[in-house]
Amino acid sequence: MNPFSSGTRLRDMIRAIRACKTAAEERAVVRKECAAIRAAVSDNDQEYRHRNLAKLMFIHMLGYPTHFGQMECLKLIASAGFPEKRIGYLGLMLLLDERQEVLMLVTNSLKQDLNHSNQYIVGLALCALGNICSAEMARDLAPEVERLLQSRDPNIKKKAALCSIRIVRKVPDLAENFMSPAAALLKEKHHGVLIAGVQLCTDLCKASSEALGYLRKNCTEGSVRILRDVSNSSYAPEYDISGITDPFLHIRVLKLMRMLGQGDVDASEFINDILAQVATKIESNKNAGNAILYECVETIMGIEATGGLRVLAINILGRFLSNRDNNIRYVALNMLMKSVVVDSQAMQRHRTTILECVKDSDASIRKRALELVCLLVNDTNVKPLTKELIDYLEVSDEEFKGDLTEKICSIVERFSSEKLWYIDQMLKILSEAGNHVKDEVWHSLIVVISNAADLQGYTVRSLYKAFQTSSLQVGLVRVALWCIGEYGEMLVNGAGMLAAEEPVTVTESDAIDVVEVALKSHSSDITIRAMSLIALLKLSSRFPPTSERIRELIIQHKGNFELELQQRSIEFNNIIQKHKNIQSSLVERMPVLDESTYVGRKATDVPAVKPSKANLSGTSLNLQNGVTKPPAASMGDLLDLSSDDVPATKSSTSDFLQDLLGIDLGTPVPSGSAFSGGSDILMDLLSIGSPIPNDSSPPNSVSSSVANSSAVALDKFSSLTSTSSSLSSEALTIDPLRGIEQIIRSPPSTAPIVDLLDGLSNHVSVSGSEKPDFPAITAFESNSLKIAFSFTKLPGRQHDTQIKATFTNKSSNEYTDFIFQAAVPKFIQLHLDPASSSTLPASGKGSITQTLSVTNSQHGQKPLAMRVRMAYKVNNQDLLEQGQITSFPPGL
Amino acid sequence: MIHFVLLLSRQGKVRLTKWYSPYAQKERSKVIRELSGVILARGPKLCNFVEWRGFKVVYRRYASLYFCMCIDAEDNELEVLEIIHHFVEILDRYFGSVCELDLIFNFHKAYYILDEILIAGELQESSKKAVARIIAAQDSLVDTAKEQASSLSNMIAQATK
């Protein structure tokens, strides 16, 4: 005897595994057994093959890999004896599935066994085929199965019928071959054959319309007869389940009748009577009876039944709904969902019961009932229903709140004709379950608030009150922050008081307290903090006396690790400190958000069931486009800037950089803005010069590297990047920020554009000599413009050069809004001082000077190189010139 | 259609699995883990249906064992409860008041029985007697084959003595 073949019996192995106390022990036992089985497999051991396979099946059930046993199954199936075949087929069904190629090898054995003289072996083969056959096998073996449908043995016949179901499901084209044998099966007496036959007919109806037509013609009568016989049959102990003969057969025939009667008046009429009989006769005190009634109701609803029959069905459902058994209530709710289209009036009668089911302790029932309630809502009942649901929100389970909130929000939005009601309900939802409210939902709330001028005061005061009690609900906090920022003064002066409103006294510092709490709360995320900063900035202008306190709050974040917060903190601090004159116009109230644009956009977003984050940010950014009614013209211009951003922000982050650069192509240069060219030139450089650096790195790293080098000119770039990537929901507040940034930069500012350019060096010849003085050069000259560079070097600082650029206008027109921009290779650092003026008089009657500080980190190895670009306006027309400077004197 | 049948012990141990729709090995263990988490956690008075990935899982507890069947959303849940009970009754008759240990040590027999009740995820036989008859006939076929084999080896043993 083979020394490797394991001596343990199946029983002993199971016992050994069960005796294991730890998972590691179990693994050890299994490993040992598997090793023994593998050895036996490679030795081609025959004696214990079936025992080994049985062991493998057990091991497989425990979740261990057993692929090495697959071939053993095939060998056992190919052997002659019944016991081997039996275990072989079992192993085949357990260890393999239809997607394994090994399965194809078994086709031949199956074919032989399907033609075997022993009916049990045929049965085994049919069973295996029915459970795991693939489409290819189905095609190959369909003729055998078809032949077996005509077998005299009921055991073979029913198995062949079920096997045909699998074949037709895999290869619907074969349906036509099976329709006439299937119809013949309905004439049988044996219940097993009938059940399988009826099921086969149902599947054929689903698979092919031709089969449906054929069976409708040939089987409608037969199915009615089967149902009548089984329903009228006297007590049959073999098939009896709680007083009903063969409920399984009942149900299957009812299902087939649904297929036959669907959309066909004649067939429906033919089965009406028997359905009525079943619906009235079956007792509903046991599960089996209810199962039949349930199927019967579904069939009545599915076919072209008479009105009386429908009433009968609805009444059965009503009875189900008031049943104390949860199972029955569950199926009733399920069924009502389907019939709500058929007869919504009858459903309304059960509204209270359904509403009770929403509060059930059973999650399955709650979920069904909630969906049903949403279908039942209409104009007349929306208010009481919403009230009930919101009341329940307070006490519901935490895990159910998400679903519930979503549904209530959708109801409230759907019926939001009354703004006050809508706002009230939304505030209630936000204070109860603000953490579960989706971003789109509170965004649209803000759109509505912004449109409801007469309710803004009321809303902000209600939010203030709600915040006192629910300051941990994210959604509420966000909306509150936005509103307090926008409508802070209404909070204090009580403007727009509604008749029913309870007055509150809020001081300016109370309002700031709220924002401070939100800003400092440990549970606040970056979005809330960012929104808080915006709100503070806005309040600083609404409540001038508090601006020092606000500045102190804001400045605390100047060292924040989050770039977005840090940047806002620094910028806002600057605005408050240095730009009092423009501050109030900067933080003017947001223009009214256009509802129709927003609604339209929402509608187009609907098909994407769950918008991805990128998508979301696109959506919310889109909001800016909605601004079509700017109250202040200057603001409007700035907001319009972003109109081309939208498609780009939807794209994936890896090509974000590219996209962002692309965006600016379509952006009009705003008057008096020095910065937008900053990214323009970058874009140029990137697209002309070299493959895009940082292409694959995440956008944040790009923006931070830019920001760290104290770049101001690229701020838009970075703010866009970080905003879109990390602050999808933040977009509502972006607009003012955007405007601010631009204005901050209006004073022509420094533009160190670094790190993004290389590959210019090869245009320049290397020079080894060093001179203390450098001749001035004409760096750039065109028909309209001349730039001269003169150089000074500070003693002892070889790397640094001061370049004084002088711009002269050669044309006869005055240039306005003149902006000079420059970019240098990576190894050079560039600092631009403000220009002496932005207006260049005509015909060389004056000039602009600007100082550039250049640090060449590879001094002596690589010469200076620079690309320049000049943007200006002639008679209000934008003009652009650019060039490359390689004629720097050697040694710089 | 029944997509799979699952027998779970109260501790979440798998006692029987039968897949009528293709699920890869990894997917299978994931499904089992997910469902045992959901089903074993449900209280006794709740309904026997769990909505899961667009399907419904009908389960019923017998002593320490949960019998679960996954069906399409539009299938008749109440009937599946009856199918489960049908299966349990047949097991009970075959083993003579079946317990979890029977199903552990004779798991292959439980599979044989299931194969006589369901094929392709559809019910095959509504008569418990018919199932019992077919199983008995096949068992006796196996016994005869075994006897023959042992008598054959006896004869060989005697001949070579």
C-alpha cells in the first residue's frame, strides 16, 4: 500500500479538524491532509480516490484552496461504478463552476452518462449539467437533454426539464427546440414532472417571444386544468402542507399564468375564474396558504384581470398589511409597491398602516415601507407625512437615519412649492440629521435661501437658534455659516421679521461667537473651517467694530497645515489690515443664485446615480455659472471668469495641472489684473518648452511647491487646485474668494515663477569668462516694443544679478494695462519687483522700468535664459507679445 | 431562481453551500462573511427576509442552524420559506431527527438530498416520499457496489492465501 496515502478516514479527519482549538491548529491539520491528498493524486491512487475527494470537499467548505482536486473529480466521473460517479459529480459541482476551463473536459463523460442505461447515473449527469453547465456545454448537450424529456421515467423527466431551464437561460436561442416537449410535460400526472415542466414553460416564455406565443396557445388551458385539479384535489398526504395540496405546484402554475396572461386579454379572461377561486378558497392562517395568496395577488395584478378580481386582490393585501406576522407584512409592502401604479387610490387607504411600518423595529420592513411612503406622497398629504417622518427622525436608529434623511429630503424638495415650509422642514432635518444630508441637498437649500429675499432674516435667525442646540450636525453648521456670513446683519437687526416668529436678541459678538465655535470645534472638517473663515471675513465688513477680533481669529490659522486654510487666513488678514478701502465691496453679499440654472443642472446630473466626488465638485463649481444677475458689475466680471472651468474640474486629478492650465486659455484677462498672465505664461512654457513637469504628481504637491516659494502670481492656480481637489462642497463660497484674490494682486506684484521650466539652456552657449561689468543689452525688440536690460551685480554675490528692464513703446498708440511677465529655467530663481507704471506712452515719449532679481544657482556652469511675455491694451484691445532672451552677457 | 443555498451555524461556521449562479471562490467567501454578519445579528421576531445587493435572502433558523437561500427580488419569499422547511423535513426523515452533527459528518449525504430537491436553482420535487425513495435507491446501489467490492477482495484474498 502506498505509504503516502492517508490512512485517516473522512470521519477521523472531520473529528480532528473539529478538535482544533485555534485557527492555526486547524490550518496545520488541513495542511497535513492536503499534502497527503496531493501525494495520492500524483501517485494516481485509485483505492482512496473517492475518500480523498470527500475530504477535499470538506476542506473546500472550510474555505481552503482545493483546485488540485479538480482533475480527481473528472477521473471519478469517468470510472464505471455508481459510487465513484456519485461522489465525482458531487465534487464537480462543489469544486468547479461554469467558468473553469477544466469543465470542458467533462463534456464527453457527461454525454456518455446521459445515454447510460442506469437511470440513476443519467440522473447524476442531468443534475450536474443543470447546476453548473456553461453556454458551450449547453449547446453541445442540448440534444441529449431534449431526448431525455421524452423518457418514460418521471425522475429522469423532471431532471431533464430543470436541466433544460439552465440550458435555455444560458442559450436563449435554444428555446424554440424545447417548447413542444415542454408543453407536453403539462399533461403529466406526476407532481415532480409537473412542477419542473411548468417552471420550464415559464422560463421559455421569458426567453423567447415565439415560445411565449406558442405556449399561450397550447398551454393556457393546460395550466388552468393543473391549477383546478390541484386546488380541488382531496387530501393527499404525500403533497399536503398544512391542509393545502402541493402549494409549490400552485405557486408555479400561478407564475406561469402571469406570463401567459400578461398583456393578453383572451388568455387573461380564460384564467380569471380559476384565480378568483384560488383567491377566495385558500386559507390564510398558515404560511403555505399565504404564499399562494401572495402569488395569486401578484398574478391578478400582472394580467388583464377584471375590476372585481383586482378589488379582491387589494383586499387580500389589506389583510396582509394588518397581519401581525412580520413576514406577511413585508410581502404586503412589497406587493403594494408594485400595485401603487395600478391603483394608487386604494393604496392611500393604507397610508397610516404603512407609516406605522416605517417605524417598525425590523430593518427590512422599515426600508420597504419608507420606499412605499415616498410613492404615496402627493400634494394633499405631503405636510402631515413629512411631519410624521421628521418626528420619527428624532428617535430612529442611527443606521436608518441615512436612508430616512435622504427620502425626507427628496420628498421635501419634490414638494417645495412653499418656500417657508421648505426652509422650515430643511432646517428641522438639518438639526436632526445634518450629518446625513447630502451636499447637493444643502447646496440647493442655499440656492433657495438666496432667492427668498423676504425669508433670509428669518432663516438666519432660525439657523442661529438651531446652531445653539445642534452644533455637531455638519450640514446645519455649513448652512448656518454661509447664512451668517451673508446675512449677518439681519441676525442682529432683526430685519424681515415674520409675524409668527419669536424675536431673539443677538449681538454682533454673539454672531461671531457662533463662527468661532464652528472654527474651533474639534469635529469641524476643513470645509467648515474654510467656510468659517469666509464668514468671518464677511462679518468683518458687516460689523466694523468687531473687525479686530475677527482679524485675530483669522490670523490664528496663518500657520495651518492645510494649505487652503493657511492661504485664506493670510489673504483675509491682509484684506482686513491693508485694504480697508476695497474690503466692503469685496465681501458684498453674494449675487442671487439662479434657481433655474441650478435645477436644470441637477436634472442633468440625475442619471449618474451616485455622482463621484469629482463629479460633485464639478456640480458645485458649476454653481458659479448660475450667477447671472450680478448686483455689482465688478463682481460679475470676476465671477464670469470661471465659466470655462467646469469641464476641467470634472477630470481626474492626474491631468489636473494640464486642465487648469488649459482653462485659462478661455479666460478673458480681467482689466488691471497682473496675475492671470502668471499662469498663462506657465501654460505657454509648459506646452511649448518641455513635457509637462509634475504631470503625474498630485495637484496638491504642485500647488504647495508654488505656494512655498511665496508665489503670489500663481495663487489662483493653487487655490483652484486645492479647492477642487479637497473641497468639493466648498464651491459656494469660492466666488468671493476668487474675486478677492484677483484684487489683491492688482498692484503689480512679484512673480517668482520657478520649478516649472527647463530645457532652455541648450539655446545658450556656455561662457567661461567672468567680467565685473556687463554691457546692457536689447533683450527684445519688435515693431511695437523694445525692452532693454541693464545689469548690476552686488559685490560678493556672484549668483545674484539685478536686472533693470526698460520698456519703450515704438508705436504711435498708448499702451495701457501693461504687464510684463517672465519665466526662467529651474536652476534660476526670479523675483519681479513692481513696475513703475502700467501705462506706456506712445512713440517712446516715456518708458516703464521694472527691476528683476535673478539668482542663478548654477552660476558659471549655465548661462541665464528667460522667456518673456508682454500683455497690454491698445484702444482697449488686448495684445500679447512674447519672446525668448538668450543674449545675456556671459558670466551672469 | 435560487442563486445559492447556505447553511450557517450560529457561530457563523459554514455547514453547506451550494451555488447555482457563478460566484468566484473569493466572491463566495465574501458573500458568506457578509451574510453571516447580517443574518446572525437579526433578532428572533424580525421577518425572515434580508435585502442584499438587489437580491433577497430568505433565512430560517432551526436550532443552531440557519438555512439561507438567496433569490431574485421578484421571487416569492413565502414559498422559499416553505422550500427550506421542505428540505429540513426531508433531512429530518433521512437522518431521523437531524442535528448539526449529522450534517457535519455526513455533509455529502446532505448534498445528495439537496440535489434531489433543487436543480438549476429551481424546485425539483414537492413530495418528500419521492425524494426519500430516490435517495434510498441510490444508497442501496452504493451498498451493493461496496459489498461486491469487498466480496471480490475476499475472494482474491482467499485465492492468494
